[in-house]
Amino acid sequence: ETGVTQTPRHLVMGMTNKKSLKCEQHLGHNAMYWYKQSAKKPLELMFVYNFKEQTENNSVPSRFSPECPNSSHLFLHLHTLQPEDSALYLCASSQAGLGRGVEAFFGQGTRLTVV
Amino acid sequence: AQSVTQLDSQVPVFEEAPVELRCNYSSSVSVYLFWYVQYPNQGLQLLLKYLSGSTLVESINGFEAEFNKSQTSFHLRKPSVHISDTAEYFCAVSPELGGANNLFFGTGTRLTVIP
């Protein structure tokens, strides 16, 4: 039990589908993140939320749309994806901003395959 | 800007042998340094971190890493590995800036312990 739960664990979707990834943390953290993990590439930060406010968007295409209704839940809405978007999507949370050297807690990820 | 280089994508090693996983970083500002581990089908977990003080840091399961500022390195070592250490290991840095909110990861090193 890592304290960060992601659903679903696996998702296969067509390029015209709309789906959502869900992340929930029970750690009382104030910051939540979406990362993309592709083979042979460094983890890529996609979005950051602090106290429910989006503070970073690392030039992510608009076909990815995050939502943070409260400090415990984070969603990633997907639509009109491309095959190159297939990857492991990781959610993470931390007590404070990562610039203070705090630990990030990760979920198990959602393995997304776009066909 | 920050970047992390893990030159070895895969490291096979026999059980009870020593291992070193290399990590070098580049940054224009001071950084905090981390090693995260990802066991099969799981999210990333913090293994150890360097924030300040002694340049040698240890984990509870026998790993250690030494911060070398002049060589901008943070190599991970273990004197005797176990089968259970088989996993992917990620080196990461975060800038020592209060407003920063990112971990910059390397591409990872897959450690395979051979019986």
C-alpha cells in the first residue's frame, strides 16, 4: 500500500475514444503530479497541482486534460490520442513542493495503449 | 536547467556480488539528489536521498550512495546483492529552489540479479 492509488491499471483505447485516468492519495499531501514514463526515456513531468491549483503544464498537448477537484483526487482526461501516447502514466503526490527536497510518493501507474 | 545521465541501461550481476549503478547530473544551481526504485508492476519508491551534511547516505536495505560535487555524481552501490534487488533504479535531482516543483529523472538502470 503506497498511499497513492491509480485506476485503471491497464487501459486500451482507440484514437477516437474518450477516457479518464484517476488518482487518489490518502497521505494528506498538498501537491499532486502526473508523469509519463516511456521506454528508454526519462520520466516526463506533465502537470503539477498545488492546493488544487495547476501550477505547471509542461507543454503537454491539449488532448490531455487534467482535473483536480480536491487535494486528494487527480484525473487525467484523454481524448483523440495518438499511438505515440502509449506509455505508463504515473501519479505522484508530495507534502510540499519538490524543490524542498521532499519525497514524492508514486502510484503503480496506468499502462495505456492507444490503438 | 537540470539533466541526469544514467549511462548503464541494464546491469546483470550474480547474487551476492557487489554492484554500482552510475549517475551523473548537470545543473546550474545546487540540487538535492535521489535514488528511486521501481519493482516489477509497481510505482517508484524512494530508496535514499542526499539533502545536506554527510556525502554518504544509506538505505535500510544495504544500498548506499555518495555525493561527489566535483564530479557531479551520485553513484549507488551495494556490496552484496540479493535476488529481491532485481528492479529498475532511477536517479533524480531537484533544484534547491523554493519555487521549484519538479524531479528530473534519468532514464533508469535495470538491475537483474542472477541466481
